[in-house]
Amino acid sequence: MTLSPFRLALIVMVITALVPLYWFMRVVEQRDDALKDLGSVQFEVKGLREAARLSSEMLAERDAIDQRNTTELSNALTENDRLRRTVGDGSSRLWIRATCPASGSVSATAEAAGLADAGSAELAADARSDYFALRDQLALSRQMILGLQDYIRQVVQRTPAQH
């Protein structure tokens, strides 16, 4: 079977038209895949930017809470040191709120001996340093607790739930 030159030319033209069409379709598929990948990457970048923004805000809030509580603790410790100095140099006294029960604690002999009321109760000199150390620890504990509560309320509870 012989092909006429016209048919041969037609077959060659069809083949030469189909080969570029095939390559064009492959390029279009690759472009579509690249656009899908680009869309997913852009979505991921947007999520990462949002996560970075939230993280930055949380760090700023944490730092503000820390700064505020550190300042309050410093003020409390400074006041405690001032009180310690004034009690130490005698310009102030450390009074203890205490009461003496009216009956049962004082023997009849002591009453008969005429012991007078000694006045207001005052902390012994050797116990004063313990008292001020306890005040320092109380101020520190208080600021730690308040700082953690603020952190939980303002940072942790505000953070969106992680899936």
C-alpha cells in the first residue's frame, strides 16, 4: 500500500501539530500544579505570620506583666527596708497587736504582788530580723502569685486553642 504525497503531507502536518499540543498540555498541567502549590504556600505563610504576631503580642504582654510586678516587688522590698532601718535605729517601734485574757492566765499571787500592766506588746529585738525576712518573703510570694494570675488571665486564656 502506497501513500499519496498528499496523504503523507497531511499525516506529517497532523503529527507536527499534535506534538506541540501535547507539550502545551503538559506545560499547562505543570502551571496548574505550580499555582496550587503557590496557594498552599501563601496560606501557610499567612498562618505563620499570624502565629508570629500572636507570639509577639504574648511576649509583650508577658514582659509588661513582669515589669509591673517587678516594680511593685521592688517598692515593697524598699518599704520593708525603710521600716527595718527605722526600727533598727530606734526612730520607730515594732508593735505587736496582742491582748491578755482577763482571767485565768495571771495567778492570784502575781495579782497580789501588784504587777502592773507593762503596756503594749513589742517584738523582741532578736526576733525583728525574722519578722522582716518574713515580710520580704510575703511580698515576693504575693507578687509571684499576682504575676502568675495576670499571666494566666491576660496571656494563656487569651491564646487561641491549638488543634
